[in-house]
Amino acid sequence: MIFDTSSNSFGQHFKMMTFGESHGRFVGVVIDGVPPGQKIDLDIIQYELNRRKPGQSTVTTPRNESDKAEIVSGVLDGITTGTPLCILIKNQDQKSSDYEAISKMFRPGHASYTYIQKYGMFDFKGGGRASARETAVRVAAGAIAKQFLLSHHIQIFAFTRQVGHVISKCSASLVDPNIVESNIVRAPDLESADKMIELIHNVKEQGDSIGGIVEIVVKNLPAGLGEPLYHKLDADFASALMSLGAIKGFEIGDGFAVATKRGSENNDAFFMDEKKEFHTKTNHAGGVLGGISNGEDIIMKIAVKPPSSITKEILTANQDGEQVSFGIKGRHDPCLCPRVVPVAEAMVALIHEHQAKEILFNSGIAVPMGYVVHSPEEVGHIAYERFFSRSAHIIVLKAQIHAGGRGKAGGVKIVYSADEAYQVAKSIFGLPLVTHQTGPQGRIVRRFLLEQSVNIDKEFYVGITLDRSISKNVLMVSTEGGVEIEKIAEESPNKILKIPINPAYGLMAFEAREAAFFLGLSGKAFKQAVDFIQLLVKAYHKIDATLVEINPSVLTKEEDIIALDAKIDLDDNALFRHPEFMEMRDETEEDPLEVEATKSNLNYVKLDGNVGCMVNGAGLAMGTMDIIKLSGAEPANFLDVGGGANAKTVESGFRIILSDKNVKAILVNIFGGIVRCDRVASGIIEAAKNINLSVPVVVRLEGTNAEIAQKMLNDAGLNLISAKGLSDAADKIAKVIA
């Protein structure tokens, strides 16, 4: 006999090995390939296990197992360490005596006969490894994978589509997971659920069991995942789901129904939506074309057989060849579908290990392993625990401030021991780091990034930004990595390749190859660079960036392409689509006045002048700053209060402007188009009364009721100077600061 010991393992990068038997002390799983630094929520793991555990309703086995998960390795203080992660689940309610009478029988519909043929023996107590008990730890492993996937907005849910002859007609696109979890059979609609439950109860009373169909949906999976030949995405899904003992059939999309269709009925036509993204009008393919995801929902179905363990007696043979009556006394599910639902979700989540970099590490862009730390003491601890105690010889310590040029300023250091890392961090922590981008005041160092060292062969520049002169995003690559791109453009423009990105089609594959050729790459490095560039462009569009700059990106001695340093600018106007980015905001790296302005919904940028500006509209604000400069003064800020200036916004604007000690006067320039000038004047007067105006304020109002507004300001008896027109405002500003 030939024994394949690898049959207990699943996956390549995110590799799972299960162990234990139905009536043994434990069932367990070891997961290798879990990246370090990932938060593991044990409550989520337990929630998923509770969805699968026995004894949860009248349509499942009454076996009483708590299924409490215990993580015994691979996690420190709720964070993964990068070492194999082991989870144990204790078996508590075994009744092996229920199986004594059938220990020598070949159980109809069960794997007892085939196990004996392969291994020469079979654990009759609960079915051993052939028992569905093993799937508990698959669910635990899948819960970890689902946590990673949810952080990238990839949602997986399943439901019971059919039990016996009862079929739910609810469209997969309309299924609400909350309704699925609200009924014990996990059907997508309550009417079907009631009929399914009634059927299962009837079958159970007859000592029999019944099969069904479970449907699985994956939402928000990006296009381009999977391989065209031997690792087709749909083939991998089929392999994962068919590894479950009760599954006897798999289909994706319309599945076997396509055999009766014509091409004109089955083909999914493409269209472009308002976001310039391609979609299909229908989804007969189930989200996969040519073994590769197309960006639509993945829709799959699996056929779940009736449980083989039934009390209704049937004739079978024993190991001596005698005909015997078989009926089992144990506690078993009359229908497996309700408990298969969370198991199927887990297996689909686990199949995504083959795109681990794309899902788990910033959309597929390889980066060095690193840890963000917040004190010199933590630097020393993490340097030892995560690097030097694990045979690392060199690591990189990077001060984390919002500015470039850190290396030249002493903010990036190579260190050779945990103590050296601590000493270097201690020498700059809490102090300003001055670079060519910070100004003479520098930026205070409050945190560090500890990063593994990389065996660098070559350095490159790769960046994407908006070129307003051609109204397109532009991919830029250069063989001169680690150098400011502006300097390269000035001194060696021939070393930069610029590729405009067509907004309708995105970056084409041949353009990514052109960029890789320009960098002088070949072989494995060439292929990696093409993938790297394409993923970078996808990430740029997905996160609504205005700049993504990898400088340097490096080719290692092992021919891997890695993003060694990165800078990303986000479009503030698109932040409502990315609430997750707001959690990353570090207000200590921003000007306090700009932070305060954001809280008041004001657009404020601090400058170095002596005249504060309060204007409605960005264009008018730019013109106002020009007028101030022409008058011989310098603008102290850009402040746009928006189209509906009122007492509250004006008061907030005054407070922010007056917080700048350099301000000697304020120019208010409001055009009353959306709102009448007299209302604006009323707001200015009210705001001026509420705060101490310690500097003169020149106010120019134009638009509806401008003359009434001017009279109101003159009669207010406050430190407000009314101006007629921009030139008059400029003259009066020049006088008050002279």
C-alpha cells in the first residue's frame, strides 16, 4: 500500500494541517504561513465555531460539545508572531459505546469499507478521521483567514439553497446574511426555512436523513486572481469544497445548466460603469473566466449528501461477508446543510492563500517585514524578540515622520543588535528631526519602524501621480532609485520613463512590460516587476490616491522586487469612501491649526506671512493672497470658509487665524452669491463680539445687499474696517500693517 501523509494538509503559503479523531481527546489544527503582526480576535473564531457546533437546534445532532478554541502557539498578546499557529478543541461528549454493536459492519454510505481497504483498519468509534468532527478546526482556521479577508472588504457567506425537494427561489445577489443566521436551517428566506425545518423533522421522526444544496457567495474579490491552467480559481474552490466528506457535487455559476444553453444565452457581456470599471451584465460564469476571477461575485453550489448514520435499519455486510441488519444508535444530524454553511465559508476563505500577498500584504505589493513601535524601550524589546533572537544579524530603524530626506538627516539607521537599536532610538526620540522637507523647525520623532534588512542588488524608482497638463495619471519609472525624482528629472531626464494611463482602459499589460524593460530587468525579476507595477496602479486607483511613490523599490539578490520605502498622498475629497484611512491619521504630524480647521470643516493652510485671510471660494482665496502680496504684505494663511459663511464658521475662522502669533491684520473677502452680504456682515459682527479681535480687520463684501452690509459694518462700533473693491482693501491692509 502507498500512504500519502500529505493528505492531512491543505494549502501552500497559508498551510493548514488538521489532526485528531471524533472520539479522541482533541481535534486540532496547525497553521503555517500566518504573517506576523496580525491581530487575532478569539471572539470571532468562537463565533464561527458556535455556528458549526453540534446541539445548536432541533435539526442538528444533540451531541453536547462547547467547542471552545484554545490557541496554544503562534500568538502573543493577541498578535501573530509569524510562527506556526496551533488551535486545540477538546472533545467532551463522546459516547463510544454507541458504536460497539456495529464495529465489524461495513456502514452503508460511510467510509469504513474504503478506509479498511487503504489502511487495513478503521476507527469505528464515531468514524475517527472520517467523522465531520474534524471540520471544527477547519472552521477555526477559516475564521482567521476570514478576518484577514474582511480587512480588505472581501465578504464570504453561504446559505442553504435546498433541502430535499424544498428549494429557495431567493436570488443570491439579494441574500441578507442576517436573515440566513436568523433561522436554524440557514435558509435565505423565512418561508423556505419553515418548509425545510418541517421536512427535516419529518425525516428525523422516520429514523432517516436527507440531503440538500448549500450555496456560497464571495463579494468584492478583485479581478485577476487564479491561474489559467493547473491552478484555476474554480478548480481550487472545487478541490477545497470537495475535500469535505459530505460533499458529492460542485458547480460554479450556472454549472450544469449551461449544457442546455446556447452561447448567446450563456455569454456574459461587458460594460463600463460610471467609475470607469468593467463589469458584466449577467453572471452565468459565476465570477470566474478561464480560471481567473473577473471581479463579479463568485457564486458556487455544493451538493450535500444525506448523513449515512441513520436509525432506520438496512441490510449490509460485515467483515466476515455475512448479511446483517444495520441501524445506528448514536446522535447524528438528520440534515447536514445548516452546519455545512460555516464549514463551506471557511474552506473558501482558506483557498485564498495562493494570493496571500495580494490580500494580506497591501494588495500584493511585497514589503519587508516590519513593526511600528512607540518608545526606545519598545524598540529594544521588539528588536530582540522579533529579529535578533531569530537569527537576524542586521535590521533597519526608521524614524516615522511625514517628510522625506530622513536618511540624510540621521532618521534611518542600520543596527546590529537590540541594544544598539535601543540606543539609537533613545538618541532621537522626542526630538525634532530636520530634513529638507520639514523646514528649520523639524518634526518631532514619536514612533519608529523596525524592519528586516534586505539583500539589495539594484534600486529603482516607481511612482504614479496625476499630470494635470494632460489630465491623466502617469506611471513614472527610473533606474535611479533612492534619489529625489525632481533631481533626476532636472539632471538626467533620459533616465525617467513616463507612461500616461488611459482613464478608460487603465494601464495595459504591454505598458507594464515596457516599464520593466526600461528598468533593464529579465527573467524572474522581469515578471515580478510587471506584476508589481500592475498591482501598484490598481492600488493607486482603489485607494483614491493622488500620489503613490515607491522610492526605492529594490531588486534583491534573490531576484525579488520589494517596496523598500513608500509615500502615499490621498485625495481628501474621497476620504468618505475610505473610513479605514481616517484611523491612520496622525494629528501629531500635522499643524495644530490645520487640525483644528478640519474639525470646523474649514480649508486652512498655514503660511509664513503677517496678514490673515478669510475668503469663500478657493479661486477668490488665491486672488486675495495675490492682492496682499501686491500691497507689500505677505499672506499668513489660506482659509476658505465655503459658500455659506455664517457666524459660527466666521468665528471659528477668526479663532484659528488669531492663533497664529505672526498675524498683524486680517482681510475678509467674501462674495455674497449663495448667501446675501447683509447676512454675512451680521455673522462677522456677531463673531467679532464673541472673541477679542486684537488686530484690525479689513472687510470687503461684494454681491447682493453689499451696500447694506457695508453700512452695518461701519455702524457696528468694532475694530472692523469696511472696504469697497479689492484695490481699496489692499490699500487699507497696507496702511494698518505699516
